[in-house]
Amino acid sequence: MVGIMTENIISWKAAASAAARVTPAGPKLSAREAGRVVESVRYNATASVDHVHRITQLDAAENLHDSQVLVVDRAGWSRANAQTFSHLLNELVRAGLQEKFDDMGSVDRKVAEMGTAVELGGVLSFLSSKVLGQYDPFAALGGFGAPGGRLLLVAPNLVMIERELNLEPEDFRLWVCLHEQTHRVQFAAAPWLRGHMIDLMSRLPESVAGGGKEMVDRLIEGATEAVRTARKKGETPAVGTAADGENSEDGETATGTDAVLNPVPKNRMTALLDEESAAVFSRLTGIMSLMEGHANVVMDAVDAEIVPTVKTIRRRFETRGRNRGAFDTMIRKALGMDIKMRQYRDGQRFVRHVVDERGMAQFNRIWEGPDNLPSELEIHNPRLWIDRVLDGRAASDRPADTTDDDRPEGVR
């Protein structure tokens, strides 16, 4: 495993503090009501484990309770993610900002560092009001959680959506927990996966330092400008990301995991990377699409015996996802959320195709080692993965019509 921790170039703690200062608390709850919500969410996080085990058929999922379960408010979510970012993304940020900061005097540098922290705090604030749940597999690497990572469930956002859509709270909370516990199971079934992803991510800063320095500036500026515009206009965009999510192909997913695993939108990253690093980013995209798609398929597998009102939840989420305004759409594009949602849908189609054709047991070979992970191209054409991994056929042995169809623009 390749370590990437160095001295922080910005204060992630200051970013979390800035987020906490400007983030609305969310729905009003009495102390008694809040206590009941926390107890309920914890119960459903535990109850979801057995359901994930049955659906995924993965031995690693049996009685899996090794992750730290945290039911948090929005400020708590920001603090937790700032901790992980400080460990996981610091080198990438350093590569993008170090040269600019080195050219400044000490006073100007302090001002710039604090300004960057405040800008990132604005992004954390925006996202903290959207995310319902998140599994963070990397927290333990920085000493922030249990060996099995930590599961974050954002209580005010859950309550907000339950009230807005008039959902049965216990059903909705279990539905969300199923998705997040599936992510824990993925890393348990593939104990090599965390190190593999860190190794891939550790290769990106070299390219940024070698010529793509504007990437970090462009990403931060684009995201923070969108958030600043929203605040200046006094508008609160419709809740997005996970809180707008559902598990159909037309909507979104109840998760925040990719905030850690896929922090840079693909269209902005690949335009600024050399060929080798763009290939690395493509591999990360394939992994993230797989993981989110797999978790969505697990959510889709639940029926009324597990979540009695699941059809109502899905229907109302589909409607909510379609009713976004132009301003909300602009915010999403600025933060790269539109790309993230496409990854979810692409991964979901991939998993469904393989499971429908070969069954869950054969699909689960995907967790055996890095070579069995799908490429970004295979995510868009599952037949290529089936030929390579399940049937052991080389590309030269495949029929001509399985090599070029279904490739999206930019993946050819």
C-alpha cells in the first residue's frame, strides 16, 4: 500500500469549522425526538447486515459488524469528511497549490490558506445538507475509526426527506442502510480493494505536479462559485446528491461514498492529466461505477417483506428526482454531480446484466482480485467483462460485434 500523507497545505479542520458555521441545522427536533431517531437509525444499520448477506450471497457479509456506526448531524458529517480528506487527498491538493503558495509572502500565504479552507468549507456545507449516508473505508488509515471503517448516517437529512415525501421512517432508514452496508461488504469481500484504490489515487499527484496544476484551482473555484452564487441569490437549491436519490435508472442513489473515493469530476480531471494518469482515473471510474451500481442492485432486490413500503419510496423518489429546477441543475453540473449519477446508472446496468445472465455467484468473482475488476469500457459493455473474466476469452477471440458497441463518447 502506498502512503500519501504529508503536512497539510490547507487546514481541513478550518474547512470543517467553516462548514459548521454556515450550514443550517435542518429539521427541528426535540431532544427526545432526536434520541429516538438516533436509536432507530442505529437499529436499522444493524438490521441491514443480514439482508445484505442474503442478497449478495457473500460469505464476508455474514454477521459483519466491524465498522463504526456514527449517526451524525450535518456539522459532524463535514468534520468526518475533512478528517478523511486530510489523509487521503492532501497530496493531490498540495500538488495543485504548492507552487502558487510558495510564490507568496508569509502573510499572503496565510490569507490564501485560510481563504482556500473557507471555500472548501462552503463545498462541505453544501454537500452536508444532501448526503443521507456514507461508508468511509479509509477512516481507519488516519486513525479516525474502527478497522472496518466507519458508517456515517446523517440524521437531519433522513428526517427531512421522510417528512417531505411522507415516508414511513423505519422503512426509509432501513432502505438507506442497505445501500451503505453493501459498501462495507464490498471491502470485506475484497480486503485488497482499499489498498488498490489508494495505490491508484497516489499516482495522480505526480501528473498534477508535472503540468496539471490548474486542475485543483479550477475544481475548487468552479465548485465554490456555484455555492456562492446560490447564497448570494438567497436560494436554496432543491436537495440533491444522495438526498434526492433513489435506486432506479432514472434517478440517484442514497449514498455519499464517492465524496471520498471519487472526489474530482471526470470531465475536469481527464482534460488536465497526461495519458497514463488519465488511464488511472479511468480505472478508478470503473471501480466507483461498479461499487455504486452493486449497492443500487442490492437496494432494488428488497421487497415488501423487508421494506413494506418500498414501492412507495421508489415512486416518490423517482418523482422528486424529475422535478429539479434549472438552478439546481446548474449547481449539480458545477460540482460534478451529474457525472457521478451517470456512473451510478452505468454501474447498475453492468451489475444487472451480469447477474441476470450468469447469476450472483458468478458475478461475485469480481471481488477475487484486481484483475477481475471491470474497466470503464467493460462497465459500458458487460459482455467484454464476461468474456474476459468468466469465460477466459482474450479480446482477439471475441466476435467482432462485442468489441465496439455500447461504447460511450470518450471511452473508445
